[in-house]
Amino acid sequence: MNSVRLENHMTRTFRLVPTIALTVALLGGAAEAQTIKIGVNEPLTGAFAASGTYVVNGAKIAADEINAKGGILGKKLELVIEDNKSNPTEAAAVAEKLITSDKVPVLMGAWGSSLTLAVMPKLMEYETPMVVETSSSGKITTTGNPYIFRISPPSAIEAAAFKGIVDKLELKKVDFLVINNDWGRGTAEDFSKMMKEKGIAVGAVETMDQGAQDMSAQLSKLKGTDSETIIVTTAVDQLTLIFKQAAALGLKKRIITTGGSQNPDQIIAQAGAAANGTMHLTTFLPWFPDKTPNPEATNYFITEWKKRGFDFAGCTESFRGYDGIRTAAAAIEKAGKAEPAAIKAALWDIKIKGLNGDIVFRKSGPEGKESGQSQPNVYLIEITDGKIGMKTL
């Protein structure tokens, strides 16, 4: 090729490079603009896998409902779902991956308090908001993280709701058996404070590891105390073991669970008669749709849940995923764009009807660095003869 032809060839090549680059960029941008992403950081394996899976399935119902109605800002909603493996280190890594690689402008997660607390520094680092759908540790909204917006009740709100019924239950002295993490220890602290204010004695506080299968040693200790009630905080699989082991030991004390993560139907199915007489604080009433704050939405959700072939037992957890995604989507819609800063600002201004009450965020934590905390309803239910009944708080 002579010098003139070579020069002309190179000129044409260089002219094509920016055109090709621009075309690729435009195509990439168009593909990216087709959906609006929400990152979902949940435990799909490990000790909390059952609960995390329920939440994710509830989230999918919300996304499908939103997309069937036209999506958000004219685009389809896409859930980017990642497994935090019930491990705090993994939860933090998942959050970073969702924000930096998947470019999500808002997250939902991360089920357990220890998981959410591990994620929080990443939210600060990358200035990305997260809707907290389950975690109940008080530290989540009191440590000064302005990227946290929690729709589930912290243990202090649960304790405050329970305060109205302790006299009717004639509590005199209470022991605790809690999972040895931020969730369990925080519950023992907040409920103990409330009990003492009510003049109720607080006795032993026993802990258990999240993967423990045998709690007979702790239950034997509690059987020998002079309390009449045990407050238990852990996930559903461990609760089932506790009820069976308590029955085997002949422990006759009243047991009340906290955290709204009990799945009473699953407990009845797995623990049988050992579950009778147990009481559970919960934030959703799928057994009594007409008594919920939003009966129409509750009936829609339950119908859709059953239509997909999921166990009814999962409703008490899955509704959080449903409400969490609806909350994030409402903020994106209000913001008018899928950008973290705009979504964070919009979360303060939304008001939607959740399945357990209006979702409205109030400030919690140090001035200037407040987190958002909604205040859902809390209910007390009791299992009697294998059936679920509701007590009035």
C-alpha cells in the first residue's frame, strides 16, 4: 500500500473510531435505561435462608405488580437479588457489589440486624439509601446513618406496644432466651428496660448461637428459675426446636416470642402440640385480613402469594419484601429520577399504605445524621389447640 493510500485508510479508520464508540455508548445507555434497578440484599442460604427467601418472594410480587401497572417513570422495575448467606461480611460485600457493579440507586435489606449493621458503612461510603424491611436492633436508626429508612419496628417500638398488655398478662418476673447477635441482645435490653419501668422483675438472660440445634442446657436453667414467663427472640427454625425441647423437658412457663419472624403456621406444622400456649408479637395479620389497616391490599397480596404456590406460613415474613419494594419504588417515582441522592430525599416525603399501616418516615438518631423510622402496627397472637387467635394490645 503506497503512502497516499495508507494515509487515506488511516484517516477513514480514525474517523470511524469515535462513531463506533458513540454508537456503543448509545446502545449501552439505551439498554441500561430500559429498567430501573433496586438491589435486594437478603439471606438465601445459611441460618436465615427460609426467612430471606420469603422476603424475596414478597419483593417479586411487588415488582410484578408495579410492572403490570406500567413500571416506574415509564420503565420496568428490575430487582437485582443477591444472597448475603446469613453472614455480615457477605452482606457488606453484597451491598458494595450491588452499588458499584450493578449500579443500583437504592437497596432493600438485609433481614437480620447484624447483617444490616454490617451493610451500613457501605451505604455511607457510597451515599446510597436502603429500605430496611426486617431488622429490629435499635442501633440501626440511632447511630447516625442518614441512608437508612426502616419500615420494620425496632425492638423498642415492639416493647412499647407490648407495654400496654403486660398488666393483662399479669407478668411478675421474666427471663430471656435470645439469639446471640445484635437483634437478640437488643431485644433483651429494650424489653428489660420496659419491664423494669412497669415494676416487672427481670431474671436470667440466656443466649444461643444462630446455628445452634440444641438449646436444652439454656432451657434447663430457665426451667429452674422463679420466673413465670420467657421472652424468646430468634428465627423460626430455631424457635421450632426450642418449643419441642421445652416440651421434652416439661417446661411449663409461658413463652412469648418477639421480632415478628415466627411464622406461627410453620411453627404449628413443625412443633405440633409443643406450640400450644405460645404467644407471638407480629406486625402482620394474614389470618385476619379485615383487621389489617389495608384489607384490600392484604387480600390481593395473600391471593397472589397462594396463586404462586407458596406456603401460607410465609406471609408473616414475605409481606415485608412486598412493602419494602413498594416503598423504594414510591420514592423513585416521587424523586422523578433513579439517582441515590434524589431517592434519599424523596423517602422523607412519601406516604404509602403498607400492609401493616401507613409507611411514613420520622427522624431518628443524632441531629443532622438522622435515619428514617416508620412505625407499623404490632399485634399479639396466641396458638391454642393448633389454631391462631388474636389478643388485643
